[in-house]
Amino acid sequence: MATIQTPYSHLQALIIDDMAVQQTTLRGQLTMLGITKVEQASNAEDALRLIRAKAPNLVLCDFNLNNKTDGQQMFEHMRDKGLLPADCLFFMITAESGYASVASATEHRPDAYLLKPITASDIEDRLKAALEKRQALLAVNQRLAKDDLVGAVSECDKLLAKKDRWTMSVLQIKGQTLLQLGRHEDAKAVYRTALDERPNLVWAQLGLARAHKAGGQFDEARQLASDIIASPEGEKNVAAYDVIAESLEAQGDADGALWALKDAATVVPSSRRQRLVGEAAYRNGDLATAKECLQKVAKATRGSMTASSQDTLLLAQTLVDTGDAAGAVAILDDVNTKPKHDPQYESVSLAIKVQAHVKSGQPEAAAKLLVKARETLRKAKADFGTVALAKAELMSGNEAEGLKLMERAISADHENTRVKQMIGNALRDTGHDDKIQQVIEAAAAGLQKRVTDAKKLFRDSKIDEALEAIEAALREYPENTGVLLQAAQMNCLSLRLKRELNDTVVERVRLYLTRLEKLLPANDRVTQMQRYYRETLSTLAAPATA
């Protein structure tokens, strides 16, 4: 029988459903639409393997997979990790009438959702609308796929001039892209344009709040986000809670940030949300909340694709801190949660076990493991693992070694407030409250002085000496985000002052920014530095005027 050719025949689809009957039904409905290239998966792991191998254009996923990972969790995980192809449409299929409110509250929403029972006509309606939108926005998305943000804004402006039914969608993309470019004032204007047309548009209200946060206007950002939460349309928008939490943390109010994250986890009690609360609670010294949330995460993600070794380590550390040393060791030795071939896990696990043995009154066992833990630490970093080993040293009576590790952790990223929180807690837990100022403030001051000295050289027009000074600090502490930001800025300034595009310097800044993106994803300060870098290149590449 000849294959029916339709506007959808070119699509390659993936059906994700744990019920064989439903897989067959959906395949038949896709065939009726002319879609014959169809793969099937019954769980999240198989689905991920097929997505990597086949790169489908369309995914039909059942919400309830009767597995450790449901459809929404899998979708969010793949979006977070960038595992879905850029041109892939994701349709959620559910029997739950309340799914719309679930989807509206989450960070990632599918392109469409269908309520059971569904027909081929239902799929076609959603598919036709989604493809029409994709075609209308094709020029913009092609620019975005190439990371050409400036070009994407230009294409948005062309589409906005048409004043057609896609105007709001284009405004949304333009606002997001301007925020990525660090142009928060321009983004505000875009979101206000949308709100002039539709005052209750949640995405525009949220974008405006984010633009204020990006510009350091934290009080305004919090007020706008609070207004969203207080409205009927946005009361369950967890992204608004995130704006509040991030603004409070930036203002030094860690307790307020934790409460905002707790509220978000009440709205969407996902493992991801519980994880954020657990991590923040641990840093704040709220061990009871940390333990409760991290245990929920461990239970919900056990054996699933969303499981994280960091969850296991932090839960074990929390158990040690609350006096359950045996429970901590049991978790760390559990073969079902222990990742394979992960040196970082082994290193941190050893440090936490040292602490557990000390608390259990087994100093000899602790001493043996401490030797191994030291051997596995390649270099002190501003991270949980270094703090865990430093704490193990202090608990074992090795004060000098423990304090030195903590000083090195601070120096590794002297502006990292989260690491400072953990170190302060560790010092208090081990009876070294009197060392907090010495360790944290002195180590941070040492690095800050190096940055200040380099900036002074720059102001004195000793450009090359200034660059050498800042880069010497960076060679010693390559993941220090504060030093990286200063190094990027000073190198851009040197290009501007010398009025020449030095390829070596340009590549150096690009590498610094790439490192910053990895260390501080979606960070407003990094976004601003990326903007400064682009403007520097644009200024120097422009033809000289008479």
C-alpha cells in the first residue's frame, strides 16, 4: 500500500509510553498523518538513548510512565542538559486534567499537551499549530541556533514590523535574547511593550523582573516577582520565586533566599526543587530541613536518570553533621547509588567517611582513610569536596592542615559566598569559631589585594604589568571567578586603549568567558562581561571615521 504523503511525512517521531497497547495506538495515529518513521521507548533511559541516536523531530510522551522518572521529569532533565534536538517538538500526553497547571508552574513547558483519549485529529491540530509557529519564527531560530544573538534580535525586529499574530511570541524571544546579550534596559522596553498590550502577561512580567535583577535593581526585581505570585495568573510560577531567591542572595540575605526556595518547592514539590532547598538549607546550617529535603530527593530519584552523586554526598555529610555516622557510611557504600568510575565521588566520599569514623569513636580507621582522602585531592578548590576534607582534618585534630585547606578554598574563588557559608559552618561545627575571621576574611582579602594592585597598575598606565599581575593570580587560581572577570575586563580595556585587535588577547578573553560560563551558568555579571567583550570587538572592527 502506497504511503500517504502529507505535510508531516518528513518528520521522524518517537513515542514514549510504558503501555504496548498505547504505543501501537499512537503509531497508528501517526501513520494516519503520514508519519511512518517512528521509534518507540517504554522508559526514560531507552528514550534518551533513541533521542541521541535518532534525533527525532517529534516526541509523543506519556506523563505517567510507571517508572522512577515520569514524563515531566524526563522532559525537564533533557531540556536542562540540552539533550533534545533544537528542532524537536515535545508533546505530553496525559489523563490528568490538572496537568495544565503543573506545566504552567514548571521551568520548562512542552510544546503542547493532549488529554486522553486522543485522536489523530488532536495530534494534527497541535502539530499544525506548532509547525506554523516554527515556520513563522524560522529566521529568528536559525540565528539563535548559530548563537548569533545580535542577528536574532535583528530578525525579531523584521517580524515585529509585520504586526501579525506572532507579535507576542516574537517579543518574548526578543526580550530573552536581549537579556542574554546583557542589554537589560532594552529588554525592559520590550517587556513593557508587551505589557502595554496585555497587562496580565506573566512571561512579560517575569522578564521585566529578570531585567531589573540583571541590572542590580534587586528590590524592584523582588517587588515585580512578588506581584506575579500575588496574581491569579502567576501564583504558581516558580520562576518568580527564583527571582526573589536570587535577588535576596545577591543582597546577602541567605535566610530570605531559603524561604523563597521553600515556597517554590511547596508549589512544585519536584526532586529538583527539593534539591535546591536541601542545598540552600545545608549552606545556611538548617540541617533538619536539609536532611528532610535530601532524603526526599534520594527516594524520588533512586535508580532514575535524574539521580545525582552530589545528592548522595550532601545527604551523607548532613547525616554526619546530625550525628548519624552509621547512616552516612551506609549511604556512601550503597552499590545502587554509588556511581561508577567517578574519582570526584570517591575523593569526597572518603573525606565524609573520615568524619563519620571520628564521630563513631574509630580514630584508627579514620586515620587510614584520611591518608587515602589526601591522596585523591588533586588541588584545593572552592567546592564542597575541599571543605569536606578540611573538616575531616579538623575533626582528626589536624588544625593546621584543615585551616590551610580552607584558606586555599577561599583563595580559589574569593567572592564565592556559598563556599564561605560552608566554611563558616564547618569551623563552628568543629569548635573553631574564633578562626572564622582569620580564615575567611584574611584569605579573601589576600586575593582582593592582588586584584586591586593589578587595577592600580592599569590606572597608572602600566598596562602590560597590570595584565601580567592579574594573569599571574589567574594561573595560581584558574577557577577564581572574581579574578576571571577582572582579567577579561582588563584585557578588553587593553584592546581598547591600544586600539588594535590583537588575536592573542581576543582569544584569551574568549577562553576566560568560556570558563566563566561553565563556572557561573546564566550569571548576570558574566552576561555583562560578554556584552563588554562583544562591544569591544565591534568598536575595534568598525572602520575609522574621518
